[in-house]
Amino acid sequence: CLGSETQIVYDANGFKDYQIDGRGIVTDYTIQNGLETERREGYTLVNNEITPTEDARTIETHWNTFPSPIGTVTLVEEVREEGVTTTYTYEHGRVKTITQTDTTTHTEPYGTNGTTRVWTYHYSYHDDQNRRIHTITVDGPRSDVVDTVIQTFNESGWLTRTERRISDELTLTRQITEHDP
């Protein structure tokens, strides 16, 4: 495969303004307070104007501040793109739920508008301050079957085990015994 060149243009504040890949496709960024609030993908540059192609799409990102064990943090609250809106909730600065809502408008062969998929996160900790994670359990997005993933970390923060529960009878386990510092 041949290499390609990407041109990146920065704004007056040093943030990425837009980039042009080796095929001439432009991705345009809107940055506010150092955070990406909009990304337009699938554009071209025509007469120094960013012009949409038939594959153009826009992704909007909304941010909010949340309390965490280490202070107040700014985290993604909602991401809107064509066909889906993803919302995030947090507890102690960590993801609690991720919800994807179908925003399509088609009705053929069947309508899916409003359908949601939800992932729920649960944490256990090595310490009383809830800073050193022991396990992360992710349940979802399906509610009709078992689809849980459990990641276990040692006291140093290294991932030591991953369990993927596929059904009540079947769990795939990966034990990690060595880590590179």
C-alpha cells in the first residue's frame, strides 16, 4: 500500500482547524475552550471553500463538568451524528451509562427511530477513596441475553483478567500474567 500525505492546518490558538488527507478529503474542526464541539467529515476544498461531498456528515459533541475523586473534570455529555445520538452519564467522574438512541427517520423495511441501546458500568475499588479500580463490569447493550464484560485490575492498575459472559453457561476468560513497564 502506498503512503499518503495529510496536511493539517491550525487556527490562531494552535488547535486543529482542518485537515486534508491524501485523497483530498477534508475534516473540519470547531474547537471551543480547547474542546472539539463539532467535526465535519467528508468535505473537499473547492476555491478555498470547504464544500460537502455526498458522503459528508457532521458530529456534534456537547461537554459538561462533573465532580470526580480528583476534582472537577470536563467530560463528553452527548454526541450527535447522523442516525444516532449517544449520551453519557457519570458517577464520581467515571462513566455510569452510555445510551445510544436511533434517530433515523426511515420506515422501510421497518422503522427503528427511538430504539435505544444501553451499556451500564459498575466499579469496585482497592481503596476507600474510589481512586484505584479493582473491577469494571460493563453490562449491555442487550437485555434479552447475558452480555457482560468484567475487567480486573491489580493494585498497581495493570489489567490482569478479562471475563466475557456470553450466556449463563459460557464465560470466556483471559488471564494476563505479565506486563511491560
